[in-house]
Amino acid sequence: MRIARTVSALRATLTPVRREGRRIGLVPTMGALHDGHLSLIGRAREQCDVVVVSLFVNPAQFNERSDLERYPRDERRDAELAAASGADVLFAPSVEEVYPPGFATTVEVLGLTERLEGAARGSEHFRGVATVVTKLLCMAMPDVAYFGQKDAQQVLVIRRLARDLNLPVRIESLPTVREPDGLALSSRNALLAADERARALALPAALQAAAALAATGERSAEMLLDAARKAMRPYDVEPEYIALVEPETLEPLATLSGEALLAIAARVGEIRLIDNALLAPTATQTVATDAARDALPTLSQPLQGKATATCSA
């Protein structure tokens, strides 16, 4: 696996590949790789001739400096995992390479970014995400870029910017990879203390409780959200937000009349986690394996969420 630290080095590596008509896949990450990231790299390996993994902790999308400073970083470990999973190129630029002196351009996607994470973290969050992803797509010029559905709102934003800016790339998202007890994999999980890790199960418990209630025929968003909140209380975790929204527009829903996205964010100690699942009025779905359901015996109905962490913060 080659390591490129500059845009010129990345392009020098990929130009011959592109001339030969070979397919390039890009997996953008902020490092601290886990099985969710590796599933993206594996899919890119299956579909593409050359796989590029970017490794860049993007300061522009952090609204809290303390969050940026404690974000886990281990480039040597990440490089080993990326190579073992099939990456051909690791693009690991410095902040100065991505945002050189005099940098004065941002990308903003309107309409999708004001709700959920945008409301909680401020407009600068998705402005930072949209800007860095646009830059990475222009730097690598991949045929396909891979993202995780745990960051469902981010995926929508990226799809919209690629379409609106006529970027010649296909955006593919993959389902969330979870721990056996149902917790969605996230780079931030490594920052949780042992007791906090146990309390973090409040998020999958909330999703599963709402899905279990929906499976009984309940369609009221108010009732579904109330069930989710109640499921979190035994873990002593309060949601920062929990919402049932239309999956493409993120418009709030009053009734579960079709497929809907149940999105949640919460702080466990100092660590902020997000998760989501798709609910439908006619299908029972699961975020958890049998082991997870054993760990959450009060949530007897299975829930299946589309939810993998990648370059989000």
C-alpha cells in the first residue's frame, strides 16, 4: 500500500490508473478505523480496481475544540488495518495540505442541514463536512465513494452535493456494523469508560423499543418516541434529540405511514454518540443480534436498522 501525503502525490499515483480506464474507489475516514470502516474498504475492494482510503481528521466539522483534541488518532494502526483490508493507497494529508494559507471557500448544502445534527451542532458542522468531502472527491476523482449509513444525515448531504455540483461519482452507503450487544461501531466508542460503554446501550435500546412498539401496530410518532425515551432511562442517558423523520427530506413525521428514519443523539459522559434505524409500518426490523436481544430482554421485537461510521465527527 502506498502512502500519499500531498494532493500532487495522490494524483501522480491515480492518473495512470484513470488513463487505463480502471475503476477507483474512495473510502473517506477520520481514522481510528474499526470494522465499520473495514466493511467499506472491503466493499470497495470488491467493486473497484484501486481502493483509496483517506485519513484526515477534519477540524472544520468540529464545533467543540475539546472534541477535536480528544478524537482518537493512530496512523500506524490505521495504515496496517487499511492495507490488510485491501486498500491500495492511503491518503493522509496534513491540515495545511487540505486548507492551505488563504483558503477561503466553503460548500454548503441547504435544506438538509438545518435539522438533527445541524440544529444540535450548528451550521458550521455540515459546512465543514460538505467542504472536505467535496475537496476529497476532487482530489481523488473516484468512480465510487463509500460512506456508512450510521451517519444517515451526512449521507443525504453528500448525495445532494454530488448531484447538485454534477460530480462524476457514485455515492454508496453501507449498513451500520454493530457490536454483538447492538452498539453501533464508532471511533468515539474507544473514548468511553467501562461504565459509560454499558450506558451507551441506551441508544440501540431506544431504537429497538420504538421498533417493537411499531410492530404491534402503533403508528403515532409521539408514542413511538416516548417508548424510545423510556427505554433510555434505565441507562441514565437523556437524548440530545430523538426524532422520527422522512428518510430523504428529514421532515418531521407525526405518523408512521411509510418508511421513516428514527434518529437519535445522546451524550454518555463527555462522549457524544449518534445512531439511527429505519422503521416501517408493515415490517419488523432489528438493530441487534440474538446476543443483543438477550442483553435487552424487555425489547422482545426485532428491529432492523440501516445504520457504519466513517468520516463523521
